Amino acid sequence: MARELTAAQRRVIGAAEPVTGRLRGSGAVLDRLVKLGLAFRHPRPPHDFFLTPAGQRARTA
């Protein structure tokens, strides 16, 4: 990850569900996390966002 996370991005990652890694937040923040490779959008409805392994590492760092 080349850039530091913004405060909003850190809050969304920190608030992810502990077991599933499901994310809740604004569309802009979630889309940016996807572009950074820290989250992905599930292909089936309701198309929730989840942490990737890199996102899990960012949460524990």
C-alpha cells in the first residue's frame, strides 16, 4: 500500500465485523478501499463489501 489510509478509511476498516470482515460505510470510502485492494464487493446480492486478506492485515496493524 503506497499511501496512508484516511481517517474515514481507518474507521470503516476498524468497524468491520470481526468474523466475516463485512464493511459498512459510504460508497466513496468503500470504492476507494476496493481500488487499494483492501476490500472487495461480493458479486451476489446484496453486494456487500468485505475485507481482503490485505485489509485484514491493515485492521490488525
